[in-house]
Amino acid sequence: MSILNKEKNLSKRIDVALAKKDNKQTFKNTDSLNIYYRVGTELLAGLIIGAGIGWTLDQWVNTTPLFLILLFILGGVAGIYNLWRILTGKGLKMGFFKKKDK
């Protein structure tokens, strides 16, 4: 192999390594963006579902703001709990719960 071919081969390998490095950084940025979207969705879903169920119960029982306010707050607490599980990585993965001794 001549020196010229070795240099071309080396430059190709460097380009491939740099492309892989750039892709890894892009994936990291995308992953963090996905986590932010999921955090917002979890919080909003808890609030909307709590408010929806509260409004439905208020219409059914004729207690205008009572269940709406209570379940809106409960939905917010549930959303914050889901955020904590996501951000700490303690979701319902395998091994999250300890096995009971028999």
C-alpha cells in the first residue's frame, strides 16, 4: 500500500468516527427532548383527567365545584408523582417491587 492510499483510508475512518460521534450527540439531545415532552404530558394528563372526572361527578351528584376542585388537586398530585417516577428512573420496571418472602 502506498502512503497516499493509507492517508485516504485513515481520512475515511476519521470521517466515519466523527459521523458516529455526531449521531450519538444527536440521539442524546433527542432523548432529553423526549423526556421533557413526556414530563409535560404526564402532568397535563393528570390534571385533565382529574378535572374531567371531577366535573362529571359534579354534574351527576349536583355538587357544582366540590369534586372538580378535589379531583383536580388529586390529578395534579398524581401527575407530580408520575414526574418523580420518570425523573428518578423508579418507574414500574422489572425489579422495582421487592419480592415477598414466602
